[in-house]
Amino acid sequence: MPQFRIGQGIDFHQLSTDIAGGLRLGGISLPSDKGAVGHSDADVLLHAICDALLGAAALGDIGTHFPDTDPAWKGIDSRILLQQCVDKVRELGYALCNLDCTVCLQAPRIKPYIPAMQQEIARIVQVNPDQVSIKATTTERLGFIGRGEGVAALAIVLLMKP
């Protein structure tokens, strides 16, 4: 019988106009007057996916593997972190069945960029894009996300060991 494992991840980052280059989300850059603040490139979506993968495999969390106190991870592209998490999961014999993600962000609207994010994430985790679901929501202007002060992402993964 195949063994299935489910993992969930969540991440939050502050947004700031002091971050140049737009917003990194899902492995791509989106035009925005604000960027996410973080030790790495602060890609909240990829960080949530990393936590979901690691959690499903009972490997801890992203901070355990890539602590923000380690200068080696300063400014790193989160696609590299995601690839390393995928490698750790595969070393245990698991294959990714699917990802289901939600981004909570007031602005910018990300719907036009979702297909590109799905393609990039699918490329990194080596699955078909139809195995990567990305949804977006606002908080109807409530809380720190609604005020444009932050962004959050949630991810759920299903792993299978044949």
C-alpha cells in the first residue's frame, strides 16, 4: 500500500516601500511599489510550500534548515531553498502528488501572474503545472494585510511513498 503524508505551511512577511525590485512571489517578480522584508528574498509563497513539504515529511520547518541567523542564507533566492526541500523529501522516498496554496495580499492583484507562478513552482518541484493550485484573496482591507503592511501565504501538500 502506498503511504500518504499531508503537510501544511504558513508564512508572513512585512511589506515595505524600501525594498527595491518589486515583490517576489511564487518564484517570479511582480511589479509593485512594495517588496517583502526578509533575510532571504522573502518569497512568502515559496516559504509556505517549503514548510508544507518539510512538515509532511516530519523534517521540521524552514527555520530549522535555513535559519535567518545564518549569513549563508542572506538574500538567497527562495527557489534554491524550495529545491533543497524537495530534495530532502525525495531522499526519503516521497513523491509530490499536489500542492494547494493561498496567497493573502491586498495589493497588487496577483491573478494575472498565477499561471507564471504555477509554471515556475511546477518546474522546481518537478510536477505538472496542473498539480499546483494557487489561489488569491484579500482580507477586505482588514488587519495588517488589508492595510498593505504585509503578505501571507498558506500551502498544503500531499506526498506519496509508492
